[in-house]
Amino acid sequence: MPELSTIYDYMRAHAALLGERILQEYPALHQFDNPASPRITGLLRRPFPAQTIAIMGVAKRWQQARTAMVVAECGTGKTLISLGAIHVHSQRSLFTALTMVPPHLVEKWAREAFWTLPGIRVFLIDDLRNGGDENKSHGVNEVQLRQGRIVREGLHTTLSELRLRKQSPSSRKRWMSLSGRPALFIVGRERAKLGYFWRHAYRVPHSGPYQGCVVNPDTGKPVIVDDSRLTAAEFEKVKIAETIETRGEKSCRLRRSRLPRRLKREARSPVVPCTARCGRPIRTRSAAWPRSSSLAATCRDGLTTPSATRFTNWPETPPKGMLLALWHPAQIGLWA
């Protein structure tokens, strides 16, 4: 037996044994001698025998699980295999498929869909929002193949419109009645990832050691980025954010402020430090509020000033630990 000095020598020497072991451990879902689905012959492009085996393998995999993977080099026909697997898996029923591809392959997928699937309607998801630049395509647009080029022609709608069921039992049945044929939706990967309505997930506690700070909603602790705490103002710099709470450039540190003497005399209540400039609670300690006392306040320039709001049902002795929260505009909330 020759000396095995490299991995290639080892594989050549034991190729038969390794092949048998692989087939035992990972049996193919579709063997070479297994009959192919008759729907293969219904494709507009006839796949090669190796592509047919891959199509049948993916279709059988979808019967067992929700995912399948085709790994091959460029030029082996991965697009044809994917489209053929959709066609076989549908089993002659109307289907609506969604394809997310790299942005430079969107129109290529549309062309190959017309060349491969009989009676297919192809839609490009040009924008996940409604409206925008009038010089660009928006919403969901049907496309046609004209002289080898993809042109937007036919049905124009939006994702918001597609979600409506209107007079139909469901939005899916409404779409099936509108389409009437198999449909393929194609969206670019970057557009699908960055173009949808989403908002940042963070919380801002109104009490506790991290009051006024941006915290992780799962851990309740501040988010540290580059050795510094992340503030709410940082989220406003992110262009892909849709709508977030505008809090301004507020520090996470507690700021101390005091009520004017006039309000103190009316309330007869000392106030511990609060984070002024809106949205921060003021803890009161006194139990000597008059029944008709007015203690509503508005935050302005770091100080609290009395407003004209009056409360006539306050208790003469408020419970200890009562919180008076200041909001814009002059909305008062009480918590025991």
C-alpha cells in the first residue's frame, strides 16, 4: 500500500469506502433510479438530469420540513432548481411564492421565472412603504417580459392594500380571486432588510437607578456602546428608523431643581430632587395638602411652575411615596 502523505491521497485510496459510508449516514431523498414528478415535463425549460434530481430532492424535503438548501457553484442552475421545486411542490394548485434575492439579481429572477414557469405572474416589491420619490417605483408592481427586458406593466398595489380582506373571508382568498394564476413576488435582500416599518426596542425607566437612561428592555440595564451609554438622541441619527419617541439631548444623570416658593407655600410640601425638563417624577414627602390645593405643574427651563389645573378630590393626607409626574403638556399622573 503506497504511503499516504496528503489528504488527497487518503481520499483517493479510500474513495469507495467513504462513498458507501456517506450514503449510509446521509441517504438521498431522491435516488438516481427514482421516477421524477410528471410536473417536471410541464416546465418551459427542460432541466438536466442532475438538476431534476436536485428539484425532486428539494420538493421532497419541503414535505418533511419548512426549509431546504441548494449549495452549488455558479452556473449550475440554482435558480432553475428553485423555481422547478416550487412548481413540483405546488401539486397543480395555485401558489403564491416569495423570493428574496440579492439586489442585482431581482430582474434576473423575474426573467428566469417567465422562462421557466408556465402561466406565472411576477411582481416586484419596489418599496415597502407607501409614497416617496415620484421618479422611482413604489409599492408592489406587476412586471412583464418584453423583448428580453423586464418592464413594469399590469397590476399596481401596495403591501397595505394586500393585507385587506375587504368583502372576502380573508386577505389570502381575496388575493387568490384577484390573481387567478400562480404568482411570484420578488424582493431585494437589502430592501427587505432595511425598508420595512420598524422601531428600536429600548426602554426609558421613570424611576430607579437608571431613571431617564436608555436601557435594554430584557436586562433593564443601560446599553454600553464604545465605553459610553447609549442615549435616546442616538436613535434619531439612524435614518432607517421610522418613528421613535423624541426626548432631545437629555443626560442620563439626575438633575436637581426646586419648586418656586409660591408653589411650596400652596402645597406645603418639600420636594426632593427631580430630573427637570419634562417627563420625570417628583416625590413628595409632606402630608399637609389642603383639600382644594392646586399642585399641577408645568416643566419649563428646568424649573416647575404652577398651572391653573385644580384637583378637588385630593385627600387631606396623601399616602407616603406618592409620585407627581410632570409631562408635556402639563399632564399630571398620580401613582401610589
